[in-house]
Amino acid sequence: MESVIIIGFAWSLQTIVGAVLTAPVVFLTRRKAHWNTWELLAFVLPFLVWTGLMFSDLSTGRKSLANLIEPAILGIAIGVAALVRAISGPRFAWKLIAGLCMIAAGIFFLVPPLPE
């Protein structure tokens, strides 16, 4: 139960940061860029990649609760991806989501263990 609360907090952190950065982009470009509902997967799939790595043996003894700031970094990446999507158009949307998944893995491997 404790891990569900921790994961819920981490996903909430990522979603809030991502939504705050993405909402103005979507609002200001809603007439030019037609947003699809499936593009909301940008808030789920990269987080699942990061969560899978956090629960894997790769994080054992390496990552701690202090590393729960990593989803906030992922939220920033989601905001940047929304801006790129608004500029580039819908044909690259799935590539941006795949790129966000790679960024999630990169964040996991590049952010060092943080002291508690």
C-alpha cells in the first residue's frame, strides 16, 4: 500500500508539472494544432517506463525516495514535447511520445542517487 501512495505522488508530481506547462500551449494553439485524445498517453507511457526502471533491480541500492523529483523533470519534458508538437504538427506526435519514453529512461540512468 505504501508503494502505491509513493507512485501516486510521483505520477501526480509529473502530471501537475506537465499539465501546467502543456495547458497554455494547447490553449494557444487549439485552432492551429488539432489535438487528439490519444496524445494524453504522453502523461502515462513515459511514467510507466520510469516506474518500471525504479522497481527493477537496476535501482536496488542505487535510488532512494529522494529521487522522486525525477518525475518533475519528466513533466518539464512533456511540456517541451507539447511545444514541439504544436510547431511540428500531428504527424510526429507518436514519435514525440516514444522520445518521451526514451527521456524517461535517460532521466533514470543520468540522474545520480540523491541523498535522503
